[in-house]
Amino acid sequence: MKAGIIGLRMGRAHLAGYLQNNIEVTGICDTDLTTLELVRKEFNIPLATTDHRELAKINDIDIISVASPDYYHRQHCIDALMEGKHVLCEKPLALNLEDCIEIIKAVRQSGKKFMIGQVCRFAPGFVLTKQIIDSGEIGELFFVESEYAHDYRVAEGVGRWRKDPRRKPFIGGGCHAVDLLRWIAGDPLEGFAYSNHKCLTDWPVDDATIAIYKFENEIMGKVFCSIGCIRPYTMRSVFYGTKGTIISDNTSDHILLCSTKYFKTKTNYNFAKIPVNIAHHNVAAEIKYFIDCLQNNKPIETDEMEGTKTVATCIAAVISSEERRIVNIREELFSIFINL
């Protein structure tokens, strides 16, 4: 199989991931000519173009990674699918449900496989966290929380694409934390949120949001998203169960586990450190999974519907913070696309 890549910032991680999985990259696309030529020379790539449609038309490319800014995902994904390519798209799938629905339709029409790059599902610490929860060791979940804390002063993106008013931070970045909780606790039923704008006052969007979600089985959840906080990047997450607690972060070399399995009395609880590899953007594992699904015709867990559910859950928080009301996620948002 051979691959092509649209967007060479996050796309460089995709390029490395394909090479690590013995997949030849035969075409790349970026609107920055300097970056395009540097990457072409460094990796000896046959085709380098500024036109994503030219890339999509190459016959011997089987897969296209869409790693362009969020608001280009719809067009780039649809054009690749309609040219008969399998697509791996960076998160979020899109910034609104209309774009998500058009991508869903294109996947159905093309008959090709589609994967959304929710990379937290491949971070070793989060993978181990889910395994422990699924094993029942910390009992029944009753509260889950995650945060996306990232100072965008040092990460505006080339051309300041992250500063575009179309990109709500809770959708563009907070989707990491939202998808993580969905993966572990299931789909939320309803949510409400508050946001403010105190750190990046020259940005056109609110820079901090806190969202509260109600999941099935009376599980409560919280997601905090800040793009103006003064601290190192983190996705610290905590999972409370009736028999224990797990604290994990995709930037830490361990997770913390406390459970009744190891403590016989209630007076000496402590956390055990379980070592994990640090791979907070484990794109190589993501691509390995995608290639396996393609080669063995397996269903993809993070498909276009999963990506849309995460976007819808994020949109619920944006609506709530703007309209100051609880949003019934299933009835108001999931109902728009769930029967497609």
C-alpha cells in the first residue's frame, strides 16, 4: 500500500508513522512551498504539490492522511474519498455537524474506509487506564474528568490557523478530552458549560471552557479546556470508581492507581505508580491500527460516526456556554445524524 499526505505540520508525524509501518509515502501536499520542498528532498518523495486534488488523483496512492487545518477537513476528505482513497483524518473531524454529515455521506458513497485520528486512544497511559477500568478493578465508574490545557501563545500554528474565529477551542482542542471520556464512559446524555475570555484577550474566541456531562448509569463527567493557561501542555485525567481511582496523563511516564484490591483498611490508602511509555501523539500506533483494518477488512473503531459523535458532544458545550442552558445531546444533536 502507498500513502499521500495533505498538510505537513502534523502531517510529518503521519509521514514518520507510515514509514515505521513500512508504508511508502509517494505524494505530499502543502500550500507552503518551502516546507513542501524541504520534506520532498528529505524523504525523496516523488510528488510534491500545493493542490490536494492533484494528490488525490494519483492512481497508485491507496491512503490519504488529511492533516490540514480543521476547517479544510470537509473538502480534503470528500475529494480524497471520491477519488477512491481510504482516508485517515486528523481530529476533529470538522468544526460543525453540517460538514461532518457531508463527510459521512461521502464515506458511504465511496465505499472506502475512513478513520478519525483521535490519538488519545493510542496513548499508552490512556490505553492502560481503559484496560484497568474494563477489568473491573476500580469498580463501577461514578465520575470521570479530563482536561486539555495548552498555551496557544506558543502554538498558534503556521499562518495562525488556530486563531481563526471559525475554530472554537473546545471543538478544535477540547475534542481530545471529550473523546477520551466518550471512549471510557460512553456517550453522554446531556451537558452544560461555562466559558470565559481572560487570557488570550486578542483572540476572537473564548479561551477557557468547563463542561459538565451526564452519562448513562448516572456517571458524571467534567472536561476543562484552556488555550491560554500558563503551564506545560497536559491532558491530566481522573477516573473515580466505587473500588478505586486512576490518575493518568499522556505526558507522564506513569499512571497512578489506588484500589481496594491492594489496601485492606481505609486508613492507609495510597497510589501505586505503574510505568508507561510517553507517547502523547502516538501516530505510529494509530497508523498501524488503520493499516491492519485495511489489510484485513476489519471495522474501524474511530470511524466517521465516532468522529461525529465527539464533535457533537463538543458542540453541545459551545451551545450551552453561549445560550446558558442544558443541552440534551441525544435529542438535539445525535438525532441529526445517527440514522444516516
